Amino acid sequence: MEKIKDEELKQLQDLHAEFNKVKSQIGDAELQKQNLILKVHELKDEFTKLEKGLMETYGHDAVINLETGEVKKKENGENK
């Protein structure tokens, strides 16, 4: 039976191992991406709930400065 050279076998095995490693890393990255997408949805839901509560407390035309917490009323023509 004919066999490939030891150097060729080593190179083939190394490339195969590296290929599998990269495929696994892609899978891990995709799982991280999915987890981050879920986190974004959770944060958006929390933000919406908080926003509704603040609107009930301070009015639908309130504009809150995120740095200072100052509440102003929205001026005519100013977008949300």
C-alpha cells in the first residue's frame, strides 16, 4: 500500500485541525452574536417600559437630558 510522505501527512493534519478550529470559532462568534441580539431586545423592552413610566410622570411632551436629568417640555416643531 502506498502512503503519503510524513511531511505531507503532517501538513494535511495541521490544515485539517486549523480548519476545524476556525469553524468552531465561527460557531462561537455566531452564538455570541445571537446572545447580543437577545440582549439588545431585552434592553429595548426595558427602555420602552421606563419611557412609558416617565411619560406618565412627566408628560408625553417631556424631553429628558440624559446627562443632567433635567426635564423640559418639547417645543413646537421639535421631534421626539
